[in-house]
Amino acid sequence: MHALILAGGLSHERDVSIRSGRRVQDALRGKVEKVSLLDVDTELMPTLRSGHVDVVWPLLHGATGEDGSLQALLELVGVPFVGTASGPARVAWNKAVAKTVMGRAGIATPDHVTLPQSLFREVGAEQVLDTIVARFGMPVVVKPARGGSALGVSVVHDRADLARAMVHCFAYGDVALVERFVEGTEVAMSVLGTGDDARVLPAVETVTEGAYDYDARYNPGRVEYFAPARLTEPQARQAAETALAVHRSMDLRDLSRVDIILDTDGLAQVIDINIAPGMTETSLFPQAAEAAKLDLGEVYGDLVVGAAARAATV
């Protein structure tokens, strides 16, 4: 079996993607007959059409790898791949749409509004910002409606800083999602499997000074991790049930990571969904697998073999 890992691309998360790809490649050595790493460029289509690739693992972070477009291309070519299919990937990538789906499924998520950059120009930025503050109070979280790795994300405590946060957000996308800040314990819930066979790995708690931003996520030293998280049994159960409900209701496949805040009332609120979670040395999915005492090479090998077997039964 030849497993091809796709990493890199042209998004802001290119470097993280390459680091993830290399670590998965190292873990898969000896688990599958051949594993190679390829950037997404003009060599991709000839490689896919060569007939020498059995399974693809898209490990691109950001738009191309998580918005369903690369998955749609792989489906078009007919090459099996690890991870969520193109349709559900498109839904999960758009935070506002994902929140709507979760709401219909009875899954809690912070109160929010989604606003395009053009609206601020058309009706007046200050008036929009005043309305946001009147609706949600302070603090609020500002983030791109489509994006990952906390790029463009700000936690705003003061009205005077809100305009700057919006400008920062719009540097990464033309639609902003503003949501009510939720105080509580932040945990990452990794889900492994598909449908009824999906299971949740131990929660990983993140504690950091300041925002859990891009620098904190991928540069060691700024974050303290607890794997498993320091939760009571009811908290751990609720977080796991919530993550599993997200994974199943959104038809996610193989693996996902659901970021949750357990608020001061004990409610698990979903703040983000990742269909291509990072696999770097500081990433949360590998930490969860290790907390479950799983061998990463075996986990990744099973995902690759499972993707090939799934395609064979279609």
C-alpha cells in the first residue's frame, strides 16, 4: 500500500501543515508499505492519476485542506482518502453554518453574529460596533468565519480595542464572527472513528497566559497542557458526549477535534470544529491519543487502511 500525505499548500497555515505532515509520515513508516509526502502543486494531479497511490491523507490546514475543495477533487479523481467527505467538510469549515447545524441538533455554542466587511463600510463601522457591544456586552471574541489555528482571533475586553480586532480579523477573511465570550475551562476533545464506531479520546486541557493564539499553539513554552484534563467525571462525560454529538450530527469521518469550553454553570459549549486537526509536537490530537495510551503509528495506520477498505466497499 502506498499512502500519500498532502501537506503545505498556500494558506497562512502552510508551515504548520508541513510539520504535521512530516510527523504523520514518520509515524506511518513501518505501518504501511510506502508513505510519501507531497506539497499541493502542479505535480498533484499527475501523481494521483499515476495509479501508484492507494490512499491519500490530506493534512493541509486552512481553506484548501479543510473547506471541502481538496476532498471534492479527490472524490472526482476517485482516490480514497482519510478524513471527512467534501460536503460535511464545507459545513464544518464555515463557523456560522456549523453553529446553525449544531443549534438544530441541540448542541450548545456561544451566542454570536456573523458580519461581512462590506457591511461595516456601508452602514458605518462605529454604529455596528456599538450595536455589537449593546447586544453581547464585553468581553467578546472576534474571529474569521472561516479559518483555523486561531489566526485572526482576538478576545476583546474593551470597546476601544474592538475596531482593531475587526481589522485584524479581516486580514484573514472578509467575514467576521463575533461571539459572546464564555468564561470557563477550555478542553480539546478528539474523536476517532466514524458513525456508531466513533469514540472520544481523553480531554486535553489548555492553560495559557493571554489568548490561545497561533504562537501559543505551535511554539512550545506558552501553554500548559493537562492530558487528561482536570475535570470531574460529570464534566468529562458531558464534554465527551458533546464532541461525539458534533462528530455524528455533522457526519464527520475518521477523526476530528472539537474545542469546548465548560462554562461556570457546567455547560459544554462548542467553540470550534476541526476536521484536519494539527499533528505537530504541540498539537492536541496526538496528546489525546497518548493520554489514551494509543500508539500513534498504529492509530494513523488504521486510519489509512480503513480509508482504503471503505473505498473498496463502495
